[in-house]
Amino acid sequence: MKFLAISGSARMASTNTALLRAVAQMAPQGMQIEVFDGLARLPVFSPDLEAAPLPQMVQGFADQIAQSDGLIIASPEYVRAIPGGLKNAIDWLVSRPEIIGKPVALIHGSHRGDDMLAQLRLVLSTVSERFAPEPFLRFDVLKHSPEEIAALLQQPEARQKVERFLSEFAGRCRAGLV
């Protein structure tokens, strides 16, 4: 099983990217998680650019989604909303086939951000018929370094939560539930 983990942050030292990388390192045998942290390199969406050929970065992003069995998204909240870079990436996918039936799950790295999560859930349920609010994984790792996040996720209780999340998401993907 192959998942594409999309970081909703364009920041170089992103908490969400670090969280996704730590989760990817914990993938069980037979599961591969590739982290996409290239939102800042996607051009601003324009319907005028949707005609073939797509901008190279957009085509590469769409190809990665097409080649995955499911998407895992982790995103910060900016001004109580979806960050512009993540919304831009989703906008590029709206009229493309790659995301339509793609299972999507969310991970969140903060104790806050519920407004953004509600918006993201609404948007994702609009673009993918296989988005469901569960499984969902949340850790409060705001303001932690990537090394601290990796160490935190290695703690037994956190590790069990990650393993349960990945197992549940993979199972739902196989069963066609998300």
C-alpha cells in the first residue's frame, strides 16, 4: 500500500512536514508513505493553465496522487482557515480525475485549528467521494523541532496511536470505506 502524505505548510521547518515524516518512518512493512512538501512550488491556480500540458510541477503532483492508494494530509491553520498553498493545491485537483475517488485521511499537529479542519473536511468531501472524517490522528506538537516530534512519536502511547491510525486507514482503503 502506498500513501502520499501532503504537508499543508510551505514553511521549511514545518511542524506538519516533520509530523508526516515521523509518521512515514513508522510505516509498517508493506506500506510506503511518501511526503510531499512542495506546495510553495505549485503555481497559482488558473483555469487558463489547466489545458495540456499542465505546468510541470502540477503534473508531477497529480501523478504522485494518481500513483498513491490514499492521501494523508496534515495542515496548519492560518487565520482560522486553510492555508493558501494547500487550498491552491486542492484547486488544481478539482477538475482532475486523480483525486475523485482517492481515500483521504487527516493528521493534525496542534491542540487548536478546529475551524481550519472543518473547512478542510468540507472541501475534501466535495472533491473526493472517499473522504471521511475518520480515521483522524491528532498530536499537540506545535513549536516542537522535527527531532522532538520524531522522538515524541516513538513513545509507546504515541506509537500505538500512529500504528492504529495507519492500520485503520489502510483497512478502510482496502475495503473501499474511505
